[in-house]
Amino acid sequence: MKLRSPFAFVIGLILLISCQHNKINKTMNNANNKADSLINLMTLEEKIGQMNQLMNFVDTLPIESKFYNLIKEGKIGSVLNSFSPEMTREMQRIAVEESRLGIPLLVGRDVIHGYRTIFPVNIGLAATFNPDLVKECAKIAAAEARSEGINWTFAPMMDISRDPRWGRMAESSGEDPYLTEQMAMANIKGFQGENLSNKNSIAATAKHYVGYGAAIGGRDYNTTLIPETELRNVYLRPFKVAVEANVATVMSGFNELNGVPTSGNEYTIKEILKEEWNFNGFVVSDWASIKNLAIHGYAKDSLDATYKALRAGVDMDMCSSHYIENLKSLINNGTITQNQIDDAVKRILKIKFELGLFENPYATKESTLLTEYSKDIATKAVIQSTVLLQNKNKVLPLSKDIKKVAVIGPLADAPYEQMGTWVFDGKEENTITPLKAIEEFLGAEKVNYAPGLKISRTQNKNGFSEAIKAAKNSDVVLLFMGDESILTGEAHCRAKLTLPGYQNELIEEISKLGKPTVLVIMTGVILMVEPYLNQVDALFYGWHPGTMGGSGYVDLLFGIEPPSGKLPMTFPRTEGQIPIYYNHNNTGHPASDESWIRMYDIPEKAWQTSLGNTNHYLDYGFEPLFEFGFGLSYTKFNYSEIKLSKDILSMNDSLIVTAKIKNTGDFVAEDVAQLYVRDLVGSIVRPVKELKRFQRIKLNPGEEKIIEFVLFPKDLEFHNGKEWVIEPGDFHIWIGNSSKASLMSKFELIQ
Ligand code: BGC
């Protein structure tokens, strides 16, 4: 019986009429009903097929017969990565036109920080502290991806990351749950739009559920041990917000969490995500993470792994092929039920209906790739993400009348590397490198270019003399140093976080020349930059900036736009301080400038605690190099007069917090005003400071504005290991432009 065409036609008609101007909820109800009726028409094999996601390793047409048959027989519900738009179209055509029920494929891809227009890596995007801008980036990425047939991205990643050794910190929003939440929401809204069925929307994925960023030692895939309080208050928080923002899918992780791998974890997936939060999208495993259950030693064999993943609530199997191979036998021997299968399939079909794939399975025909608008937004993102860490003698901004500038370093003209990790679709030829942009801005005749090192890992000094000559013959030296893209990201973690190759030596040689020197670091991770502070005048942390890196840097270097990026992660002075993050709990022995003991001040044969006993290192103290939220501008901002609308806040009320900000310098500039809170006494110890709000604010020289934030008791909620509570008591509150904000006030929360 060939039900495919009439069924697809009727569904298409209904959807066309009913979905056009619907709001998300209505669409969801419709999608639910439609998924229900479709399930009734499906065989068990077809259902299991929907739960199977497969990567096609061959990128040529016509499609290999084995693969063609699987799609035709309805044994694949989704495909991912590594195929051309033509391939995508053909696979989709087979599913829609040749499979019995014509169910379209979910076409997934890692659209992580842009599709063709590549934006700064995600940690850089977080440094913008600008969710509106990040949302716009995601919206552009979605439209570009959909224009080539992709309808699902495996983003945003919302793993809290407090360890820069972890290469995947590049994909994260850093150490803070609130900032991560804001970035996650911005991305989801950007990818999914108002309504998933909008022609430019794609489904988003909240990943990696959960705790993946807490890998012990920062080594990717490593075990994670997270107590319930920290799991709830730190790691789960962004996911909860993502579910509230209607994220379509969640990806279970690779990590083992407190003894149970996250892709077989009933507690986190079934109980928390699906039952407690009522998540009604679907859960996809990470790449072969169902198969990994046996490698972890959590499942006996592939059958057992399949059972445990399904039992936990994983609805779709990414690339293990375990579901397609084993689910039928598990049904037949009564280990799992039809209901479990139906629930998973319904969730998957619902997203397909919501995306409008039954009417519009193919690529949008619009050519939206790399437009002038997307390039402008990408440039803006570079400008707002780059963090100025030092500007001695006001060496920056540079004058446009400069006579000669030396451009040096392996990242100065490395179009591929500057795009950063997870880039499938960005093109080198579209990328504006620093060299290209500076030559265009000043005129090539004013630029002395000598990379000094061929690539970031080059371990010889062959290019040094040319670089030194270029520097000697110039008025200013611009150093573009950093990491090749492959030195960051998944499975690329480092124990030593210094610039690779002979870059340190090159910086040292150049610094001996005594020329005004600016260092721009281009990477996805946090490197130990303390040594450079004495060697160069100015230091920009430019991340891997993406397609428009050069253009954004030129605007910053020459003062067309002043810097305003802020650190989304604490910068340690040395690797031995890791993990170090601003929102830690207090100890019973907190350190201070007065109390920390410097190693070389200790007299011989001193008694253990005679000089004091606080929480610090003898050699590196207790402070980081740069704190979370830090970033300089070309101007100065002064914060004063913090005021609260009340000193006593009751549970059903709100608190208005204001402060005065003045631009006391000479540049029109933006600052990120940040509000932090400390709950002084709790039923569990509360962090010494927590970011609760932030806002970008633009001021002319001499201009003063009142900044206003509104807080609610709900913002003070935390999980005490058993339940969510808002506890009455005393609070401190700060406003300023980093986590070291000192402008403080107090209030009391009462019942
Ligand atoms: C990564 C995921 C990614 C998936 C598909 C995995 O290795 O952990 O983040 O989405 O591959 O490419």
C-alpha cells in the first residue's frame, strides 16, 4: 500500500493553512497531534528508523546504494555533517519521494559560530556580553545553513567551563552560569526564530547534557564528579533556561557523571530533563556515545548499551547504529516496550512537523551566504569580543598617519586558522586577515610584513631576522600571535598554556628593540599571558575572530571603534592556579593581600602557621592575572552612587538598583556595567560573588548616565541539594565593570 503521496499531500495542505501565522504553542499542539496520527501508520522498523542518525562518509552523487536503500526503507531519521548541498537535497528527495511514508530527514550539522559567515569562536562571542548581537549572529547562521538544506544545528554548547586546559572551552561561554544562560538563550532565539516553521529557522541543540566541561584535569572526555548542589546551581542552570526557551533538542554528553555516563543517565535525562522540566523536544546522543556506554564499563555489550540509553531517555542515536541494530530484539524479548519507542518517535516527528519539513523539506532558495549585512555583524562581533588587557603609555589607538608599521606573527595572515574550531563551511578566500585589512587601511606601502614563524608551532628561528628587520624599519610593531585552529577544540587539550612553537622567543627578540609594540593574541583558549605584559605595550585578546577578524582589529587598533569586550573567564597567572574562577565559595581561611605569605619572605625554620594560614599559593598568591568581567577601553568609566529602591526586600517585591556611570576620558565608548550579589549566609555556603545582571552602555566623553537594574527574589534562588530555596537574610550588592567591582550596597530579604 503506497500511502506516501496522499498522506504527505493532506498533511501539507493542513499545515499550509494552519501553520502560517501560528505562535509556537499552537504549532506545538498541532505538531503533537500530527505526530500521533503519523505514528499510527508506521511499522516498528520505520519507527526505529526515525531514531537512527547516520553520517554519510561518501560525498559524491549518485548516492551509494546501501545508503540509498536505508533512506528509502525509512531506516534513517536524520543525517549529519560532511555532505554537499546537492547531496543533502538528493537524500531529502529520496526520503520525501521514495520512502513509504515520505517522512523528511532532519539534516543536522555543527553550525557552531557561523555557517559561511564565521563569527568569533563562542568564548569570544561571550566576551561581547551582548546577547542581542549574539542572537543576530545565530540568526544569520541559521538563514545561511537553511539556504543549503540544513535544518538542525548542534548548538549552542552551554557547558560551564572553568578549566582553560579543556580545548572545548573555545565553544563555551566560559565560567559563569548567568552569562552562559544569556548566551544560550540568545543563540536559541537566533537559530529557532519566533517559530521553528519560519523559513529561515533551524532547530537548536542544548549540549552537552550535562557537566561535560567539568572534565577532571581539563582533559577532554574525562570523568566528571559534580555534587548535586553544584550540578543544579552551576551546570544544569543553562539547560533549564534552554528548555524554558523551547529548545528543540538536547544532546547527551560523552562524560561519565558521578559514576553514570551521561548518555545512559536516567537521573539527568529522564527524571530531571523530561519529568521535572517537562522537556518535550527530543534527546540525541553525542557521537557514538551510546556505543561508549560499553567502553565506559557501564554496559555489557551493544544490546545492553541500547537498553540503557533508551531507558535513560535518549531518543535518537547519533552514529552508534545500536538503535537500528538492537531495538527490535529488545522489543521482541520484552526488555523494552512499544510505548518507549513511540514516545521517542513522537518527539522526533513533532520537531519535524514544527520545522515545517513536511511542506518545505528542501533548502530555501534564497542566496543568503555572506552578505554585506552578515559581514557587518561579524565585524561588530570582532570589535565587541576583543578584550584590551593592557595599554601602557596609551600606545593605542594608533594614528592613521603612522608612516611604517611592522606586521609580524604566524597569525597575521592565516585565513584558515583565524576561523577557529568547528568550521565546516567558512571559506579561507572570504576571510579578512589582519595583514589584508591593515594593508587596505593604510596602503600596502606602509606595511612591513614578515611572519617570523611559518605557523604557530614552528620550532626554528629561520624567519626571525626578517621579522626583526621589519620591526626595526617601522614606527610601530603589531604582533599577531596565537594558536592554529587545530590546537583548540574537541580532543585538543593542553597541559601547558603558552604560545606554541618559537613565538615566545620571537616576542622576546622584538621586545628588545624598544619599539612601541602591540600584541594581539588569536586563539580559542586562555593562554598564560603574564610574561608578555612586560614585553609589549599593549595586549589585545582577540580570540579566533572568524571571517572578519582583520577588519574588526583594524577598527580597534586605529580607534575607529574603542574596545569594550570583557573576559568571560578568569585569566590565571599560571596553569597551577587552575581551576580559578570568581564565583567560588568562601573558605574558612580566606586570603587577602595582607595575609598571603610570599615564599621568599619566610624566615628559615619558621613554624608552620606562625605567619598566618590562609587560602593561597606561596608562589602565586590567590589572585588571578585578570578577573572575570575585566576589559579596558580607550576611555575611563567611573562608577559612583549605588542606590537601592529599598533596604528591605520582601518575597513578592522587586528591587531597583541604580548607579551613576561617567565617561571621564576622551572617547565615545561602551562599557559593560555588571551587577553582582553575595548572599552572606545560606543553608549551604553561597559564592563570594555572583553575576546577576549586565548591560552595555554608551557614553560620550564627559557624559554621565544613571544605569538601572531590577532584581527579583527569584534571582536569589539556589538549590540546597534537596530543593530550590529563596532564603531570607542579608545580601551585598555591587555594580562596576568587572567582578572586582567595589561600589557596594546592602539589603535584607525578608519572608
Ligand atoms: C561532538 C558534538 C558534535 C558531534 C557531531 C561530537 O564529537 O562532541 O559536539 O555536535 O560530534 O559532529
